[in-house]
Amino acid sequence: MTETERIQELRTELHQHNYNYYVLNQPTISDQDFDKMMHELQDLEAKYPELYDPNSPTQRVGSDLNNEFETVVHKRPMLSLANTYNKEEVKDFYNRVKEGLHGAPFQICCELKFDGLSISLHYEHGQLVKAVTRGDGIQGDDVTSNVRTIRSIPLQLAKEMDYPDEFEIRGEVLMPWSSFDQLNKQREDDEEPLFANPRNAASGTLKSKVSSTVAQRGLDAYLYYLLGDNIPDDGHYENLQKAHEWGFQISKNIRLVNSLQGIYDYIDYWDQERKNLPVATDGVVLKVNSLAQQRSLGMTAKSPRWAIAYKFQAEQAETILRQVVYQIGRTGAVTPVANMDPVQLAGTQVRRATLHNADVMQKLHLHVGDHVLVEKGGEIIPKIIDNLTENSNPKHLINFVANCPVCRTPLVRYEGETSHYCPNETGCPPLILGRIEHFISRKAMNINSLGFETVDDFFQRGLIHDAADLYELTEEQLLTSEGGGQINAKNILQSIQESKDVPFERVLYAIGIRFVGEIAAKTIARNLGSMEAVANVTLDKLLEISGIGTIIAQSIIHYFKDPINQRFVQRLQKYGLQMKLSETELSSHSDRLAGKSIVISGVFAHHSRDEYKALIEKHNGKNVGSISGKTSFILAGENMGPAKLEKAQKLGVPILSEDEFLKMIE
Ligand code: IVH
């Protein structure tokens, strides 16, 4: 067997193993053997770049190139379904179908309504060629490279199967509860805002600009609608079973029924049982099974007459409001929380519910003793959705607090935000603690031997008052703290010591200037070079930096005006943290590509794609995913795709070879 043949063989086998594992849940080889084959394929593909295939199993890991999604028009519009919350309307639907079919017998296919985001997948000759989000139903985003990382979506179907040359299959991309919980836990550690529910998480992930991020987030997909000119069967259900044979993940919980009672039974069963599913569902979908009957029923302007979605009622309960308390988060955001008489809801006892913010609270017009309706829907935290008491004593109306519940500073509401914030960043304990936690977090100073709990403990016991105090901690102090053994104390001191080598851009991020995230910190560090320059910069100078807007710029100026912050930064400098870009960073960076949008395409001889991407960034250029009139040039290797080439020529975008590019940045 030649190496070229071996590549083909490995690809075919790995596709099959992938299907066995992710779709059938029946792996036939060990993880190690799978990895071994994958590595062999990776090595061979590196040796034969001309055999690059976007659907190779090796492409599942995604890339860190920046996707800019192209908008594409759907071949067939993606309609939505009529929704109902009550069985009476299900009956009406059933009777309308019966009438529409003039008494001919019919079957209804009952399915779960998955709560993710819909996706349209296009296959040609068994190859995944395009994946598009629903968008507005007429056009959506081309998210193919992200979708390729979802393991349960086949990139290539087995050769001998009887699928049509061209077809479309639609379904739902979801984030299983397990991945969702894990993701939110990670985000909590990284101090990033949490996703409210798996749908938002799936949607945010699928639209991520970096496909390697998608690959790590554990998305899944269920397919539920086959379309095209040569569909195998007249039955929708039967087609889905075929699609399963071809390699698609289809829900095992689809049922064909012959009566209205059958539909009700399905609904009742899943209303309870759905709590045990690994993914979120929010209802059932009912579809007339025969495609011929579907055609004869046709469509209304918005949705098909042959299908309807029945949505499960979010569980609700009535109880009495006793008090509203205010929680302040580490960012200073203040959230009103209701304390209520305990009530049983969705399997748990609930006595607290969020009221979100001042606007929501005002609308509910709450008084102590009011009867309120609590709901636990797709979100994790229960909420009050209605006030059932009409004539309460206006004297007891509960108004949103004006001052910080902890430090009494008057709260502020920033433009465009729904929350009120305590602005006392350097004086209010939860905010100070938030700043210290941010300082030690992984993407900032990465003092990983110090957990948030330990920091809380040090803070409560007065060992530290701000993050700079960490650098003055002694072994004796640590030994007297809880959970402190000698080894632990040594570890903590060592990782505090090591943080002194963390590069300047991360120090700038770590000091906690509001609105200055990792990327802004990097940009500012590269442009200004040192903490001193940042501390003394003018607003105008900041606004000249590409990527820095008014909000960030003003926040920086504001930060360095505060004597407490000035003193804090001076102390960090005294303890030896990196306060300017290192020599190597300075010399390897330039502005040679400033303002340039560059597309990378093809296979390269001298550096990998990722290395070229890093080079572009170092020289202040921007790497973009697709060619447009704004593209400055294309960095082209071998085998640049013909479509790209044509587009570049049409738009008059220059094409640079690897050597030309390297010369340019030398
Ligand atoms: S069928 C024309 N089946 O619910 C029929 N949709 O408004 C198209 N959904 O946008 C959809 N589970 O995102 C269908 N088993 C299922 C579904 C399902 C979830 C979503 C889909 C669609 C929305 C209906």
C-alpha cells in the first residue's frame, strides 16, 4: 500500500470509528488505538500537504484562525413552527390535518423539541460541504468550519450507502448539560460571565470566531429533517431511520402514532421524563409523517400546516414574598433577590428567586406579603414572573436600593447597562476581593496555588487588603492560616514569586482597570510599551490606538487618576513585577502590517499557519477569514483553493507568496 492509499484508508476507518463512538455509542476500538491511528494520519497529512481535505478526521480539532462568517442564502427557506402551550390547540391541529386530508388515514411522527439552535447541513457525494445557521430563515451564517468540530456530525458518509448525491439535513446543535455545567464552572474560575442556559451557550459557541474553541466545548447535534430531490422514502420517520444508517445522530425517542390519544401520551410521558435526558428540551414537535400528505397540506405564510410545536409549561408555583435583599457581586453589580415562603418547584424546594434588576422589580410592583408567581424555566435560577396581589398597601411598596448594601456608597447605573453598580472599587470589600481574585486568576497573574477560598480567608483575617499585599506575605503568616501546611505555604510563596515574571501585558490586565480585558491590555501594552506610559497617557493618544474606544480610554484615565490605584501600581513595581515589554518582545514587534487585513490560504513550506497568524499579529496586522474588498492582501501557500483565487482576482486583491511576505516583515 502506498502512503497516499494509507491516508485514504485511515480517513475512512477513523470516520467509521467516530460514528461508532459518537453516534452509536458503541466504540469498537480502544481510545489509545484511535489516537494512534489519528497520529499516523496527522503525520502522513503533514507529509502530503497536497492531499489536504477539509473533511479529514484530523480537522475535528478546529483551528485558531479567525472566522468571519459569510452570509449565505438558504437553498430552501428555514421556516419555523407554530407554537402552542395547550392540548386543546393540539386537538385543533389534529382535526385540521384530518379535515385537510379528507378523511384519509395518516400517522403523526412525535419528536422531542430540542432546545438549541437549528442548523442546515449540506452534503454532496457523501461529503459535508456546508453548514449554515438559521439566521432569519432566508439567509444565515456559514459556520462550516465550526460545525466540522462537532463529533456527532459526519464529515464523510460511508461509501457504499444509498444516500442521494445531494441532500440537505436539518437539526439542532446543542450543548449537553454535562458540557454546559463544565463550561460554566470554568467561566466562573476565569471570572467570565456565565451562560444562562445551554441554548445560549450552544449559540455563543457555534458563532465563536475561533473553531478550536468550538472543538473544546463538547457540542452535540440531533438531526430531524431530511430535504432534497431524491429522498428515499415517503415517510419522514423512515427517512430519519435511513439517515441514521448513513451516519447521522437521530433521536431514539421518535415515535409514530395513529391517534390524538397517542400524541397526548407522548406529551405526558416526556413532560416528566425529559428531566432525565442529557440535553435540554422545551417541548415536542408533531409532524404528519407522509411527505405526500405534507405537500398536500402545504404552508401558511409563516409555517407548515403539517407540523406544530407543543411547548412544555415551565413549572410555576405560587408563594408569598417576605423580603427583598440585595446581593453585590465581585464586579460591584447589585442584584435584588426575593426571600419567600418555601415552595416545591421542579423537584426542589425554592425559597429565593432573582428579581434581576431595578427595572424588573419596578414592573412587578412588589410589597411585603404579596402573593407572587415563581417560575423555573430553561434558566437555572428561579424567578418571580408575576405579582398576584392587586390591592396592597402602597405604603409598603419595595423600592430598589439607592446605596451599596455593604459600603453605603450611592449606586450608579452605567449607560446601556441594566444593573446598578457600587462604584467604590478600592473601598468596598466585595469589590476589593473581586479585584484580588481577578489579579491571581489564570489569564492574569496565574497565582494558581492560591485558590479564591484561601484569598477570601486571608482577606477576612486581615492578612491582605489588596493584591499588592500578596508580595509581602511571609511563611509564618501562611502557616497560621487554615489548611496551611508547610508544603502548601512554600507552594503559595513560590507561585507568588514566579508571578513576577508574568509579562507586562498580563500585569496590565491583572491590575483590574474596568473594561480593559485581555485583548485591550495586549493592544495597549504593545502600543505604549510600559506602565509609566500608560499611567501618563492622554485620552487623545489612547483613542488613536486601533481597537481602543471611548469607554476603555476613559476608564484608563479614570483609573490612574485615583491615588489609591497609583500607590497600588507603584508598590507592584517595587516588588519587581514586569512593568514594560521585554526586549525580545519589543524587537520582534513592529507596525509594519498596521491597518492591514490579511487572509491566509493554502499550505506553507517555512512556517505553519498558526505561526503566520502569530507573525501577522506581532506586526500589528489583522488576520481575517474571508476575502472581501477590504482585504489588503492574501498570504498564499501551495494549493490555494480555486474559488478563493477567483474571488481575489475579481476583487483585485494582491496575492503574496510566503517568501514575499517574509521579506516584507523582515
Ligand atoms: S422541525 C418545518 N423538529 O424548533 C419544520 N424542529 O420553530 C422545521 N426544533 O427552528 C423544524 N427540535 O430549531 C423540528 N424535532 C424537531 C425540533 C425542531 C427542535 C426547533 C428548530 C425550529 C424550531 C421550531
